[in-house]
Amino acid sequence: MGIGVDKLPNIVEFAANLKITYPLLIGDARALDLMRSLGNEAGALPYTVILDRQGTVTYRKLGAFRQGELDAIVTPLLR
């Protein structure tokens, strides 16, 4: 699931351009506070937080993923 911090038309266009198939929520300024509380002190985007099945943060990353990088992180958590 992703959280977009922008206006709905911009998020829809962004998702279409990048062919995003996972659910996207629309966040307001509180989403930026949440992001900072999860370790993104700079408030920069994109910022990814991965949780395990128990809801524990297992990975954080500021910046884009390279192809295959996200699969390598998430796949072991699905077992």
C-alpha cells in the first residue's frame, strides 16, 4: 500500500504513468508527520517502510528501488 501526499488528480496521473497496481491512499500533512515518526527526518520522497506480519518495521529506505531490490526484501517476509 502506498500513501500519496498530493491532490487526487496528481496521484491518479502518477499511478497511471508508473503503472502502479497496489492500493494508494491519499494523505494530508499528517502523513508527513507519520513518515518522520517512521524515520524519515528529512521528509523527503519517496520513502518506503516495510513491516513484517507482526507489524514490526523491518526495513526503511529513502529513494527509489532498483529492479528486483524490493522483491529481495519482501519475499523472505512472505514465508
